[in-house]
Amino acid sequence: MIRTGTVAFNDMYWRIDRAAQAVEDSGMRAHLTYCFLDGGDPGKQRLQREECEAMYAASRSWSPRVRFGVSIHAHYTVSDDNMLWAADFARTRGLLLHTHISETRQENEAHQARYGVSPTRRLADMGLLGRDVMAAHTLWLDEEDIHLLGESGTTVVHNVNSNLKLASGWRFRYNELRDAGANVTMGTDGAGSSNNLDLREALKTAALVQKAWREDPAALPLDELLAMGTVNGARALGLNSGVVEEGARADLILVDTDSPFFVPAHNFKANFIYSANSSCIDTLICGGRILMQGGRVEGQEEVLARAKEETERFLRKINA
């Protein structure tokens, strides 16, 4: 992520204690969430509540650049009791919530058949939308869903590359969500769903897909697109970042404009999104600390070598 220009990120799923250590070592910022996923099993419900409490207590010793949060994996993988418990746990402590909503057509149809309403409507009725909630995907929405997400100020996270690769859909309702008042941001989803964590690449894909399905070459203007990957994301995480101004965090990237991808240089924003690639990102600064310079991250050779060793060890183990 450093190599592709990411300063801060939101993540969920497993072993967030190890992720917190990696963030501390790297110098980045992160919002890491304990993930509830109980499948309706009462034993798992109790265990996950205990684990969440323990992980939250442990997070007090993490780097100040790492913020603890709570994720409700999805309305179809977590019991109602645990969804409500998780939300109450987070809100009484001023923590942020993360969940998945309406990623696939099948998910929506199954939910409608079971409950008679959309996932967004039921979550709204349970009090699980709001400015403290990040909702990933939000792809299969009707007009009421869009109104509920906008009215509540929920952050929606567009994961375009994952949606395309997994054939989840492509008609993300950006204009409608923006106009309704939702905070629209960009995500990459996990590497298992979209292969890399390159946010600049995701921004380009998002713009191209919006133009294609709306049949409008002016769809998703550059300034709004860049905001999805900068200030809107910072707003979702409660960070005074994503802008270059007095008083904001010194979180910056420097781009090599001598690269052929920036010639001619009449429109930097267009070149950065539509012409460039991550090799053009020369320097990354987080909180005034240089994490990458000249396209090189300190210790990267050691990290890559260790990753290769661990991959080979794992493959030998499963193939034994």
C-alpha cells in the first residue's frame, strides 16, 4: 500500500493485533476492526463478545496511529443479537463500525424473501446506519436504500475492482448516493477479491465504469473522484487529513512528474488517474515522517524475502 500511495486505511477480519504491529512498524495509519461473524451459533456469539472486549483492552497499548473499531461482517453472517451488541459496544466507546451491505443480487433477493424488506431498510430499522458506520459495496440499492444511506450520513465504500472480478455487479449509484448525502469513498476490498491494494488503480476503474454504464464521458468528475480517495476517506476515519492546508496532518505523496506518463503535463489530475501508474509515486509521507523516497520503502527487500519464504513454507505444509 505504501508503494501505491496509501497513507491510511480501514481493515477488518482476523488477527488485527498482528495487523496493528505491522502498521506500527510501517509508519502508516490504520483503523482496524474486530470482526463479528458468528453464523447464528450461540457459542460463537458469546466467544466473540469476549474476544472483542479483550482486543479492545489490548488496543490501548497500540500505536496512536492505529484506531480500534468494530465490524459486523454482514447482516446474513451475524445474529441480530450480536449486531446490536456490537453496535452498542462501539457507540458507548466512541468507536466506528464497519459492515457489508448489498454486495450481490442473490444476497438482496434472499434477504427480501426472508424479511420482506431490503438489507439497508432492516439495518436502518435496527439503528445500524449513521455517520459512524462504513458500509462496503452498497451495490444493489433501490431508491429507498439510497435515501436511508444519505439521510443517515453513512459512509459507503465503493469496491469496484472486487465487484467486477467477482461478477457482483457494476452499476454503483454514485450520483444518487452523493446527492442523497452519503459520504462516498473508494476501497480495494481484500487482495483475495481484487488481487492488489492499489487505490489509484481502483479510482481509475471506478471512473471508467461510471462513464460506461451511464453512457456519459463526463460521469464522475476528477475532483470528486480524487475526493473519494482522499478527503472523503479521511472523513470516514475521523482524520483531519486528505487535504494540503494549515492544521491538517502532514500526510502526503509526491509524484514524479518527469515520468513519461505526465507528458504532456497540461492536466496533472487527469494524468495521475488515467495515464500514470504506481511507479510514478516517488515519496510518501505520513504525519511528517517519510515512509518511501525514490520509490523505495526502507526494509522492503527483507519483507519481500520473508513473504516468499512464508508462502513456500505454507505450500509445502498443505501439499505434504
